[in-house]
Amino acid sequence: MLEIKNLNVKLEEEDKQILKGVDLTVEAGKVHAIMGPNGSGKSTLSYVLSGRDGYEVMDGSATLDGEDILEMEPEERAAAGLFLAFQYPVEIPGVGNMTFLRSALNAQRKARGESEVSAGDFLKLVREKAKTLKIDAEMLKRPVNVGFSGGEKKRNEILQMAVLEPTMCILDETDSGLDVDAMKLVADGVNALRDPRRAFLVITHYQRLLDHIQPDVVHIMADGRIVKTGGPELALEVEKNGYADILAEIA
Amino acid sequence: MASPKRKDTAREAATEAWIASVPVPEAGFTAAARKDALARFGAMGLPGRRDEYWKFTDPSSLTAPEVPPAALFDAGEAQLFGDVDSVKLVFTDGAFDAGASDDPAAAGVEITRLAEAGAADIHWAQDLYGVLEARGQTPVARPLAALNTAAAGDGVLIRVTGRAEKPVHLIYRHESETSDAILHHCIKVEAGAELTLLETGPAAARFNKVMEVDVATGGRFHHVRAQGRDHERRAATHIFARVAEGSLFKSFTLTVNGQLTRNECVIEIAGDNASAHVAGAALGDGSYGKFHHDDTVFVTHDAVGCESRQVFKKVLKNGATGVFQGKILVKPGAQKTDGYQISQSLLLDEDSQFLAKPELEIYADDVKCSHGSTTGAIDETALFYLRSRGVEKEEATALLVLSFLADAIEEIEDERLAGEIVGRLEDWLARRKT
């Protein structure tokens, strides 16, 4: 589904290379986790894949279902099925959560040549999805993420994911700033979306999120590349010994 | 030294020419006020670019003897607030259009046309006409308002003694390319009464309007105004408001297009525990000709425990200019004042500019006053967030513009009116997708 080959990326503004040859393949139906110390390039990878400005691809490729996504606008990537759950979801005062979600869904459908969803159907759809994430009607009415707690913001990200139904979901440190209960709620939301046609790339510092979202494959990222790949046991090893051992091992 | 003197002479001559053009009234309840205003106007002289108060806005097109022509503009859209059940009063190029208007007598509130009130002895209006305007001339001179009081051709006098059943809607129409309209409205909201006043439409090629609003104890006044979308108009408008104890004054203005619009709002908070809010949202696109929009606000706190808010937002593109001059003056003894002022601009390109002069002047020691002014571009992070969800760049930009304007629009209490304003904003943005 997602295929990244020898991806080299630098910051546009300064001569600083962040990704130094990332190779990664995520198959449909699988959950891949990327772990790594601060500054290893995990978040940059998520931004480059979703099309944020400020990065320059020096070499390599990234394709989604065979399509080169690096040449696409962010909205085109979304329509192609890519979704990034933000580490810091953005507050947008004055724009209602529902208005935003409906604009997003209909824009994606339009881009795919599908018909728009009626207001009534949309309301039904969102209410149903929101219920399982314990998002109440009041939260849906409020402006996007404004006045939301950390947990509410992350739940709102998962709600967007549930409504937009992307095929490739990237979760960027979704566990940061969450207490155990909130994390469990978010993880349940993600698990409910697991599907043979959908893949996940879960970026995290800590193993604890992976207790709730069981990964199929775990990658360790350091200094801009994937340095080790293994099964779920790799995450446990990080939890126990930290990154130092693994980094020493490959050095 | 010779140059400034020569300019002053030119100003004096121009002022004299204006004075000569204003008919001196013989009788009527406004006669004394008009005569007084003309004398004050003569003493002040026409505004000029060298005046501190006109530093950011060139008044020459407002003061030129000949009206700069303004092409007629057919927006081709439905009347704003057209479906709101209201008393509609239509002024075409400054002249009352009885045929197009509702019957003022059936309004449930007292409405009299200024032009018809002439000989009548309307006590409340006599106590208001030119009175608040004259009070508003210190500490800053507002000569165009004095000229208006002296020369106003028409206007409405509205008095409400209870809760007005429906809004009064002043609809302006522009049908002559060289019309020079001067309207003067007086509004008296009696104790405990409530009125919503709507104003919409292009008024004239050049428009000078004064509105004096006196809100008595516990009264409530709501004002929602939409200026535009005529591209070439010039307008100088003044609101002079006085709010008494426990009363509420709220005014919101949407401005789209227009070569030059100067909206002054002068509010005197005269009674304890009163509240005055004035807000504006302006959208300017310089690609259809010049766009220059100036909000000049002066709020005086002269009572205890009062609150005031100024919320002004401008969205500017293609060489548009936005100006904000706003002041909060807290007089001695006006303790427990809560004064707030924010002026912000969103520049959609690098050609546009925003000039702001926020001021606080405080002579009481137990007050809370804050002011802020910002100017900036679209937030790239927010734009990316929206686009990453599939929203196209233009649509995402439009959503962020609405987000930027939200604080100002929230000042409109009536959700239905606010909704119609948002609709107009969306239409404007949709027309300008790039």
C-alpha cells in the first residue's frame, strides 16, 4: 500500500538533511509502528508524506497504491486515501467542527468523482461515529478543537479518520499528552477502524500506546533512517532497555 | 514657512465655499442646531491630510466641491435581510422613496422623516439633533459631521418606548453616478426600550451620514450595517452614541468594496453599569480599483462599572489599505471600567497594508483596559491542517478568513442576522477564489 524508497529529505530553509534514505513498505491490513529517539526524523516523515511545506525531497520516492504522492498537493493525497492524525491538532476558531468535517468529506468525494453527502446523511454518519468515541453533540458544535482538552483533540482526530475513511492512516505521536484512559479511548477508536483494506503507521516514543494498538511490525528510526525492523517484541525491548542498546548494536 | 500658510488659505477658501453652498434654514426645530453646526464647521475647517486625525486617510475626495463620479453597481443578489420581517425605509441617492418604503406610521415605533419634521416641534429630537455630534467634537474635531448636521437633506427620527416588535431597516440605493447624499438620523431608545436597526446597500456616489443614538436607562440598541458592494463609492459616516445607566449599545458593520470608507464611532458611556460594543469586518480587494477602509473609534468611559469592546477585523488583498484608529478614554472616577480593544488585519498578499493607531488614556486607578493590534498572513499550519483533510487550498483559505472574522461577527446577537452576514462573506470569498 505505502511504499517508501530511499527517501532523502532536507529542510527547505536551511541546509539540514533530516531523512537519510528511509525504506519502508506498509502492506494493506497491517499496523506498522515507528519508534525512535527525539530528532530521529519520525515526525518529518509524517509531514513529508502528507505534503507539508518546508521540506525538500532530495532523492527517493513514496507511493500510495502505486501512485507517486510526493508530487501531489496535500488535499490530493487526502483524496487518494492518506490521513495524518496530528501530534498537535490545530485550533480553528469560528469554524464549526461539523462544517469543517463536511467540507473535508465532500471535497474528498468530489475529488474522487463521487457525489456529495447530504446534510442529513452526514449528520447521521457523524453522530454514529462520534458515539463510539464518546464525543458528545456539544463538542461537535464547537469550533474545530477550540477549548478542547488534549484528549478531546486526539479523539477528534480519530473521529475525522472514522468519517473520512482513509486507507493509509499515519498517527503522529497520538499518545502524547494523554492519560491512560484517554489513550485507551483513542486506541479503541483506532482498533475499530482496523480493516484488511486499511493500513496504519503509528509513530510513537513509547511502547505503551502499542499495548493498546497491537502492531504487526515495529521499526526503529534513528538519525533519519530505519535502523532496525522486527515484531512487537522489538517495542518491548525498547521499553525495557531504551534506545541506547539498539543504537549501540547497529553502530 | 510660506507653503503651509498658502495651504491654510486654500483650506479656508474651500471651507467658505462649502459654507456658501449650505442653505441657512429659517425655521424648524433643527434651525438653531444647523446654524450652530455651520459656525462650528467654519471654525474647524475642512479636514486635510495634514491633520493628525487624517494622517492615514486622504479626505480630499470627501471634501472636493465636485463629487467624484461612482459607477452604478448592480450586485445582482437578493436584498440582505430581505426576509427579515422589518419596517423598510428606502433612500435612493439620499432621497426618501416613499413608494418603495413601508408606511412608517404602521411601524409601532415613532418614525418621522427629518425632511418632514421641519416645522414640527419634536422635543426629544430637538434635544438630540446635533447635540451628540457637538459633544463628540471634543477632544477631536470631526468637521464632516458638523457639516452634516448643518446640511443634512433628510434622515429618520426614530423613538422607541418599548420593545420594538421588528427591526427598522434602512435600505440605501444608488442610482445616480454623481449623487452627493447627506443623511442624518436620530434615534432615541427610551428607558427599558429596545430597538434593532439595520442598514444596507450602496447609498450614493458620495455619502455623508451621521447617526445620533441616545440610549436611556436600561435601554438596548442593536445596529447591524452592511456597506457595499459598490466599488467606487466614497463614504464618511459617523455614529455618535450616548449610553445611560444599565443600557446596552451594540453596533456591527460589514464593509465590502468601496474606494474610500471612513466609519467613525464616538461613544460616550454616561451611566453606570452600561455596555457598549462596536465591531467591524471589512473585506477589501484592490483589484477592482482602490480600496481604502478606515475605522476610527473613540469610546469615553465617564461612569462606574461599565464595559466597552472594540473588535475590528480587516481582510485585505491586491493593494487594499485598512486603517484603524481606536481610543479608550477613561475619565477620572470611571472606576471598575472594563475596556477592550482589538484590531487585526489579515493580509492575503504582500501588496496590501494595515495602519493602526490604538490608544488608551486612563485617569482612574481601578480599571481593566487592554488593547491589541496584529497584522499577519494566513496561518500556514492551519492551512495545512485543513488541506490534509482534503479541503482544497482556496476553500481552506476561505474557511480561515471566516475564522479570522469570527470574533467580530460574534458581536451580532441575533443569530439569523449573523448568519446572513456570514453568507455575504462566503459569497465574497467564493467570487475571489484564485
